[in-house]
Amino acid sequence: MPYTAFYARQSFINKNQDLINKFNKAINKGLNYVNNHSAKEIAEIILPQFPDNSLNDIEVIVKRYKDADSWLNNTTISEESYKNLENIMIDNNLLNDYVPFKDLVINLND
């Protein structure tokens, strides 16, 4: 399920297509790494970002995310995943009503 999103105004996307494509490529590279490496390998790389935690703690957390299938395979968000996220947000009073997928999502991988 997508729970992290990056957004920009359509005008910014139109004027900065090269930057947007590079950013998308970088995020996909990170997702590819996460999906193809062990929790320990990931923990070793990100440990400096969490100086108050042990390698073991970070490894356990990363493993939980991997076991829950928390990371997508790429930056494409399906309409089904989007609706699932909206349902959760509405059920938790974080969103009042549905927003059409086509009004908010541009999948650069399509």
C-alpha cells in the first residue's frame, strides 16, 4: 500500500520534466535495492541515519517492513492501492471524501 507520496504542481512537472524523471529514477533505484537486499544489508546502510539505535534494532524494524510488504516494487501507484489508502484515511477521519485517482495521481512509469 502506498503511504508515502511525492507531489508537485502540474506546472512544476511540466517545466522540470528532466528533474522529475531523475527523481523518479532515484526513488525506483532505492526501491529496487530494498526489494533485492536483506534486512541486515539495508540496516547497515541506513544505520548512520539513526545514531540512537543499534544495528540489530534497525534490522528488526526493516525486517518488519519487508515482512509486511510495505515497499512497492516501483513508484507506480495502482488505482486499487490508492482506493485502499483512501478507505483507511476515511475510516480514520483523516479524509472526508474520496478524491478521484485521475485528479491526483500521475504515474511516471506508465
